[in-house]
Amino acid sequence: MGSTSRAFRYGFRYDPMKFIDADRSLQGAMVRTFVTQRPQESDGQMLRGKMDEILADQRVDRSFGDTCKETGERLLRLLGLGCPPHQPAVKRAVQAILSQKRTGQNANEWYEHEGAFNVYPLHALCLLGISEEPEVPSSLRWLAEHPEVWLGPDQGCPWTPIVFLKAIWAGRGIEDMDATLAKGLRWIADNLNDAGCLS
């Protein structure tokens, strides 16, 4: 029995909007700002504070870490918090990602040995619409041609398929990713257990 059914059984009604409006966490501020589009007065300040915290870690070489994955993760986080794509720090992070990739400062994860971008910087670059750098479309094509390296219960972490599908979704305007997205979503639909989980 789901939580909504239990709520009716015990005589009260669960109101998700009430919970969202009352949540004082960063996640609550993000949901109100970007999902329900009903931000509270303090939400913008909370989001800017988190952005400032991340931006304070940007290094002299424009990176956020020792690998393009680490820089990409931080850039992706900034974009998710609503950081404007034209902000100089974002442009510097893009330059750092490309430089790190080209000088071999990669995370050396299981799928990077073929030259594909790490999925986190790839996702960030796709969100920014950066298609002119050859590594971006070539990485998308490689992931589309090799779903076996990221789609399946024994590839990476339990959330790996979702992380890759989000990056591929962001890149669908750069390369034709429709068949890959359909394959990924079909795999998820076919492998959900009775609890609605993949693992």
C-alpha cells in the first residue's frame, strides 16, 4: 500500500505541495524554483550561496579539480543551480574541461579508454550547446554505438544508466540520439521491479 493510500486510511490527506513549500533544504529551494516555479524569497539567496561556495573553489588554471570529470561535475552542479551560462566562471570551466581532456587529465573510468568524454563534463558541455568541439559529438556517437558499456545492471553504479541517459538527452540537439534514448528508456521500463526500482 502506497503512502497516499495509507494517508486516506488513517484519515489525513498527504499534500506534496505543502511539503515542498515547507522544505527549507537546498533541494526544496531547487524544486520550488525550477519545478513548481513558486520560489520563496529566501530561495534565490540559498541557490546563490551554494553557487558562490562552488565558484570559490575554481583554481587559477580555471579547473575545479585534477580531472575533467571533477571540473565537469562542478560545472554541471553550477548549471543545475541556475548559474547563467554566460558567466565568465562558466566559460573558464569549459576551457579547463577541454584542456584537461586534451592533456590526458581524465578519470580513466571504464568507458573512457576509447576516447569518449567522461559523462559529467559531456553532460555539462551538451547543456551549454557546445557542439563545435570535436570531442563532444564524437563522444555522443560513441556512447550511442556502445550502450553495452553504460546500459545494464552490472555497468558502473546503480544510477549509471540514468546519469548517461540524462547526458545523452542533453546532447540530442548535437547528434541524433533518439534511438539510443528509446533503447535506454525501454531497458528501464523492462527492468523495473515490483517496487519500481532498478536495483
